[in-house]
Amino acid sequence: MLARDGHEVTLLERDPAPVPETLEEAWEVWDRGGVSQFRLAHFLHARASDVIAREFPDIREAMIAAEAAVVDNIARLPDEITGPRRPVDDRLVTLTARRTTIEQIFGATADAEPQLEVRRGVAVDGLLTGPSAGGAVPHVAGVRLAGGEELRADLVVDAMGRRSPLPKWLEALGCAPVAEEAEDSGFIYYGRFFRAADGGSVPQPIGSMLAPIGSFSVLTLPSDQRTWSVTLFVSAGDQPLKALRNVEAWTALVDACPLHAHWLDGEPITDVMAMGGVLDRHRRFFTDDGPVATGVAAVADAWACTNPSLGRGISLGLWHAARLRDVVREELDDPLEFADAWDHMTEREFAPWYRSTVATDRARLAEIEALRNGLEPPGPADFESGLEAALFRTLAYDPELLRAGLEMTGCLALPQEVFARPGVVDKIVELAEAHPPSPIPGPTREELLRLVAEPAGA
Ligand SMILES: Cc1cc2nc3c(=O)[nH]c(=O)nc-3n(C[C@H](O)[C@H](O)[C@H](O)COP(=O)(O)OP(=O)(O)OC[C@H]3O[C@@H](n4cnc5c(N)ncnc54)[C@H](O)[C@@H]3O)c2cc1C
């Protein structure tokens, strides 16, 4: 986006492997050690599709050519629920694909981009300083590479992901400490990819793609080239469910979920892949005295990352990058103004997404912990959380609320934006009272424990 806006950009990527020629190669052999979730389930929400359509029509075309899955929830639901199609509904549609496919397309586009030099197999090792842009605040004027080479730039963008060492590097320059909050929301993910058999079809979702069922959740995500993923996620503390790493236990549990078993009707193209220990982490490079440094901006996961239970990382990251381009347009010439504008925009527009995601994860984990210990799940932490839960119970009863819920899951509108709309809160409360929660069908805790123990040969 910065290169297309007229800047000369150098992109430094530590992983040495070139972008594979084909999507199949990307899936089968591309070594992306820098992204440990590379072959795990990924979903692009409507926000990502919106940014891609506006900023990268060529990438959108390439995704369509790659048979990216088109998810149009309004089209798939019955007319009695959706009402007549509205012009705004097109914004709720998303194009999604496997991470390997998304990266192959973005990578090939980047490699061909004029004004963008992509250097792979080049690790950044630290920061260079230049004359301060204001008072005692250190100014970052470039990066030092692992081999000792130095590169100078008007702006250093940290896109090193969730493990970015930027705070450490800034501290080494004598900057004020970066304010960091982090917690492990405590989920483990067990996912497997499938492909439709020759002549077979891609399963259609029944209900929501994310389904909480007692002490586990099921995530069913359509992907490109007639592939899809099924992911079960559980509390990391739930020892018996560690058996889900075993393919028989995993299959038995999906098979026992009446609204999800049909997602097993395909050819498995991976084993069950497990991942846990994923932190929610937010960084702020700004104190009461101003920015901790100038000349540097952390974007996407390097700024804040969350557990992937809601699959928001890329959608918010792409959008954050688009907003970076906007702030660069306005403020690049004045490093202090830039640092100020970047921090304030990020905190105003993106931090609420971080907090909302963490609140949702905490609530679900508290529910799981209670259920697996035979306790009554705790009520919502606050009025807004209760309202959000109630909204998702009432989607089927009101076309307005349905669209509001899809805007929220699509990262298009925050809960607080939706609740501020006239009449929305009253409508949610009224409908939620008329429609008590109805659990998604699936095994009871006892059945669940039996299911995962027996096939595992316990
Ligand atoms: C299990 C799992 C499932 C997920 N599912 C989804 C989903 O469904 N939808 C979604 O939107 N998001 C999902 N996410 C989140 C998503 O993967 C991240 O939000 C996204 O990858 C962040 O992009 P990024 O560019 O900020 O960082 P990354 O994708 O982590 O990229 C960082 C890059 O920096 C490179 N790098 C690191 N250090 C250096 C260095 N010193 N020098 C040079 N290069 C360096 C790395 O090699 C890497 O290529 C998931 C995450 C996990 C863990």
C-alpha cells in the first residue's frame, strides 16, 4: 500500500524461501518457519475483503481465480430470516482461502511490485538512530541487518508479528519502556483440513461457523479450491481433551455433533494439527510524556495480537496497514506529529477491537471452566457482554439484528457502535426475553469424555 502510494519500500523477510509458483506448492512445501500457524485454519472476514477490494483489486482477482471460497451469509440463510436483500448486504460477503494461498498471492504480487524491493532470507537485528526529532525522544532512522548491513529510512515499520522484539530494541536505545499487557486466554486448537472428493461437494454450514458446545467449540471454515478446515478448541487446562490430538478421538467428537458431522465428508489433507499458548498482547509505544520513539510504527500483530478464536488477526492487520498508509500521507514529514497521530488513531480505532476480542475470549473460557467442573456458568461480566451474547441469540428473529451481528463478526462494526444505534438495545432485550437460549446440539460432558477416551485406547 505504501509502495502504491508512491514511496520507495524495502520489505525484509527473515524466511529465505521464495514464493512458490503454484498454490499447490505453497500448500505442500513452502517453508514459512516465521509463521508457526501457516498451515492452520485461517478465515478472512468481510473487513479483509473490503480492504482487498479497495486497495488491491488485482489480489482480489487472483483470489477469485484461485477459487477462494465466497461466504455470503445473507444469501445462504432463508428469506424468512433475512428479508429481501439490501444493497448493504454485499459488504457482508467475504472471500476467504487457506493461509498458504493468501500468502502465495500477496507474495507474488509484492515480488512484482515496482517501488517495492522484497529481500527474503534477511533478518533485522536492531535499530539505527538519527538526530532526535524532538527533545530527548530517540529517533529511529533505520535498521541493522543480521549480517551487519545498515539500511536507513524515513520510517521503519515493524511487521514482525506477535513475537516482535521491538520493545527490547527500543529499550536498548534508551527509550522509555513500552507499556505491554499480555495474557494467555488459555485455548488449545485442534484442526484438520479436508478437500471435497471428486464429484463430492463442499459442506454447507448449518448455523454459525463458530459453535460453542458445552466445554468445547467447533469452528468450520470454508477455504479455497474446495478445501475446508474443522477446528475444535478447548481449555488448555482440560487434560482429558488433550486426547483430541489423536485423530480417532478428534473424528469421534466431530461426528457426535449433529450440525457439524457432515464437515467430515471429504478427503483429509492433513493430520490433526494442534496449537496452544497463543497470547493476547497489546503494546502502546506512547506514555504521558509522548511517544517512546519517533521514526517507527508497529503494525498488525506486532502492535497487538489476540487468540484466533474469532479469526480477526489478518482482517484487522490489513485494515491497520491501510490506516498506516493514511497517516503516512498526512504526517510523514513531521516524525513527532506522525508518532502522535499513529498512536491516537491506533488506540481510537483498533484498541477497542483488541479489548472486545479479549472480553469475548475471557467470557467463553470462564464458561468452559465452569462447565467442565460441573458448575453453573458465570453470568456476563458486564451489561455490554450480556447484550452481545443476547444479540447473537436473536439474529434469527430480526433482519436488522442479523445484519448487525454479521457486521460485528465481519470486523465492520464494534459492539458499542451497533448498540449506539437507535432502538437496537431495546430490540435485543425484547427478543432475548422472548427467546431463551437454546444450546447447540452435541455430546454432554460425560459423553464427550467417553468419546475422546475410547478411540484413544485409554
Ligand atoms: C492458530 C492460529 C490461527 C489463526 N487464524 C486466523 C484466522 O482465521 N483469521 C485471521 O485473520 N487471523 C488468524 N490468525 C492470526 C493471524 O495469523 C495473524 O494475525 C497474522 O499472521 C498477523 O500478520 P502479521 O503480518 O502481523 O505477522 P506475521 O504473519 O506473524 O508475519 C511476521 C513476519 O515477520 C517475519 N519476521 C519476524 N522477525 C523478523 C526479523 N527479525 N527480520 C525479518 N523478518 C522477520 C516473519 O518471518 C514473518 O514472515 C491466526 C493465528 C493463529 C496462531
